Amino acid sequence: MKVSFEDIKKARELLNNVICPTEMSHSINASKLLGSDIFFKFENTQRTGSFKFRGAYNKISNLTPEEKARGVVASSAGNHAQGVALSASLAGVKATIVMPENASISKASATRSYGADVVLKGEIYDEAYEHAQSLEKNHGYTFVHPYQDPFVIAGQGTIGIEILEKVPDLDSVIVPIGGGGLISGVALAVKSINPKCKVIGVQSDRSPGMACMYNKQTLDQKKKRAATIADGIAIKNPSPVMYENFISKYVDQVVTVSDDEIAEAIVFLMERTKTVAEGSGAAALAAAMHRGLELGKKSCIIISGGNIDLNIVSKIIDRGQILRGRLCELSVIVDDLPGNLSRLTQAIASEKANILEVKHDRVSQGLSLRETRIDFTLETSSIEHVEKIKKALEATGAKIIT
């Protein structure tokens, strides 16, 4: 499979009047945190809420009239689904989208709202992909691959052109990796314009297939389901085609990040840039925050999508706040005597922490008859602040257990 820089430039012309011109802005807060001039490319504000619309529209626009008449089918965890659905609607083409059974309800609903028929099949993306291929064979649909397609890759690569138009002397670009379509297109465009610019890929450590392939590591094939908040990049089996033709040639480094690190990045984006990113959309920032990457003087981090499931937002915020020391859950054991709770709350107040919740437990296994466990949820300012509170509680005679 071949894609040239000329193909990306053609896609740019086609997409000019269709896509949203997403913002690329300098972040003072991220720059201070990471020690480099950091620019965010906000593809979470693209039509359908992610970069996927670019590649899907470029693909469907280049179909023959006969292919359009047969209709299209695609498989997706959510963002490609919406991109194909809207692109097909704009082109007057029937679209059928196969999504995993555990796909985000919000993404499935949005896909239907764009006019596509949604079929839920399989526990992971790979199973949805297999079912979509069977529909292609049985019904004569044209398959729109989420990443392994020249037109899709060229469409995603337009982001690389836009980035370097804003900051031509960029030293690095950090890109999330699922199947590899985004990083393949961006890396090809970036290296064609500025070969010295480093391209760094990021995967979830729950689905590290491409990272293992790139770093010559053995991939554990036993695990079936990749449960992660970065569902948009949760692909179990890496594509040798994408690796051999693009990633091995144009990408300089591939790392993985955990769900906790992604949660922290999501909270940072909410608080400091006032933007909402989904798990896969914040993965690149998570790597910059936690992997000690050599970013150079100027670096661009692609925020690839914003279609987050509202049902898990509060959990992500709480987890991210805990990791940053902004929220603290502490459990202590004290003698069950009058005045002990007052002494604990006074110790917490002396360190200027805000008590959000208190829970007493006198019957748990492991407690003596004259002991009680007290669980606190506290609003704090930093990890250092939490440590000071622990010391203040211990000074009252309390035993901290978490």
C-alpha cells in the first residue's frame, strides 16, 4: 500500500471547504509543566468530534458512482463510525456501521443520528471488524477501513500539513495510535515537510500491539478484551501493513500509557485548557506528562477526539484529581472514644483541607471491639499537602491504613 505526500495535498484541497479549521494554540500551562513550548492541535473540535471525519470523507468522496450506489460498511469503536456516517450522509450514500457491543452509548447514538444503520457485534473491535467484512461480502457493500486505506491515511495526513503551517520549526509531534491511520498520515506529511521533526506515537498499555511490534516485544495474545478508557485506540492485533509501510519508516518512538495517566491528562485539559477530550484523545498528553519524552524546544500534541461517555466523566475526574493530589481518600483507625473524631477533624482543618465526606465503620473484620474506622474524602491542593495531612492525623494517635 502506497501513499504519497501528493496524495495528502490532494486530500487537503478536497477537505478545505468541508472540515472545521481546528485550532492549534500555544499552552502556557502545559509548556511550564513539560519544559517545552507546547502547542495543542484540537481535533476534538472537528466535525463529529474527532479527526476521523477527514479520512472517511476523503475515502467516500473518491468512490466510484457504482461503489456509492452499493452503499458502504465500516467497523468502529465510535469515532470512525461517526466520520463514515456523516460523510456518507453528505454524499447521499447508505452506511452500515458495526460497533462492538460495549461501545460507548453516546457514540452509537451519535452515529445513528447521522443517518447510519448501527449493528452491535463482538466484545472487541476486532470482532466487529470481522462481522463488517462478512456484511461486505454478503451484501456487496464497499468497505471503508478505519485506517488501512490510502485515502483514509491521506485524509488524516492533512493534520500534519496544518500543524507545520502554524509552526514550521517544530521539533516533535505526539500522536495517539490505534490502528495507525492517524500517525501514518501525520508522520508522512511531517517528515515530507520537516524531516528533522520527531514523531512520537502513543498507545494504551491495555492494547499495546503496535508498541510491541515497534519495540520488538512479544505481544500477549491470550487477553481477549481490552477494557480501557481509551476505547478509541483499543485495537488488539496490530497491522503489519501499517507498520511496514509507514510506522517503521516515519515514526521515531512509540510508548504506552496507563488509564490512570490518561485520566490525569483529561483532567488537566479540562482545568487548564477548558476543553473536553476522550481517553484516546488525551493519550498523547498523558505520554508527554509521564514518559520523559525528548520533546525539543517546540512540540505539538494532538488532542484527537472529544467524544467522551458522560457516564464515566465523574469517575475520570475523581481519579485524575486523586492522582494530582487535588482529591484525597484517607482511612484511619482510632479508639472508639468520645472526642476522637473532633481531634481528627481539627487536625485536618489545621492543614486547611476541606472535608467532603466522613464515614464511620465499627464492624469491619480486623477491628477490635473498642476501635472504629473512619473514612475521609478530602479536597486538597497537592500530593505534598496530602502528606502533611497524614502526618497531622498520625500526631493525634490515628493509624492510617490507606
